[in-house]
Amino acid sequence: MSTRKAATQEPTVSLINHFTHALARSFTLGVDEEGYTHHYYQSADAVVVHNGRDLDYYQPLNGRPLTHWQKYVAQKRGWESFGQLAHAGLRVDVRQKEARI
């Protein structure tokens, strides 16, 4: 007879919630074709663009969806690559900002 308790779903749900909240706080959107990294900070609702050491640009979004910045960069500089969590982060950003409306 086993003395182990059955696993519950709570740890998984907690992990997913933690992941979603972490994504909402900060993630790398990607690297543009000029080699600059674009990183989103939810607390400032802004994108910081840097080349590893030096700040290139700081763009407040002022409530606009992060997808607007993604499209702007695609037109102006182009994207070399997207961050590992960029697609999920973009979805979280849209959901959070739509909920505020």
C-alpha cells in the first residue's frame, strides 16, 4: 500500500501564474537588424533599446500595445531575432491593456 499522497494541480497552476506574472514584468522582445536589444519593462510600460552596454533609446508606451512598437521596429530597422518569450509576452501585454479599457 502506498503512503504517498496524490498530486494536485495547484503547483502547476501556481507555476503558470508565476510565469505569466514574470512575463508581464519584463522580457526581451528581440534584437533588431542593427544589433540592438529591445527589452520591455511592464512597471514603466516602456521599451529600453540597448547594445549590451550603452542605452540607445527609451520609449514609453503610455498604454499603447507593445505590438505597436514591434511593428514600428519591423518597418524602421527590421528584426534579426525575437526573444524566447516575446510571443507569449506580447499576448500577455495585449490582454492586460485590453482589460484596462
